[in-house]
Amino acid sequence: MPTYDYVCQACGHRAEVFQRMSDEPEKSCPECRSKKWQRLIGAGAGVIFKGSGFYGTDYRSDAFKADAAKDSPSSCKPESCEKKGCPAKP
């Protein structure tokens, strides 16, 4: 559930309200009970995946994955490797 910022045009009170996206915006200021309570438009927040099942590399492009596979030591063949410091090079 998102957090919305509100400001009262009458008394200047500001607050963050945690509510569902489907909920109606609040109508009155909790401080002065004025009906000039207004929800502000915010920048929002990016999606953050938390937990043990998410990794930063899960959503990489196919081109990135192909380049990473070329650079991995398991793809090197000792007789044809020309990379400096390659672990597969004798």
C-alpha cells in the first residue's frame, strides 16, 4: 500500500497517510478539521524487490548474459585463450 502526502490549505498541517490505492482521498484535516485537506502529487518510489528469491541479475538483457558467458572461465579453452591473466591459460 502506498503512502500519500497531504497538506491542509487552512492551517498548513502536513501528514503522510498510509492507505490503499482504491481508498478515497481523505477529506478533512486531522488538526483543524478543515475541508481544505489536499492530497499532494508525489514522485512515488521505485519498485524494490526484497527477499531471498530476488537478485539484481535476474532481469538482465540477453545481450548482457551472452557477453557474460563469453567472459566466464568455463568458456575458455587453454589452447585458444588469448586473454591476459586467464585462469584457463597454462
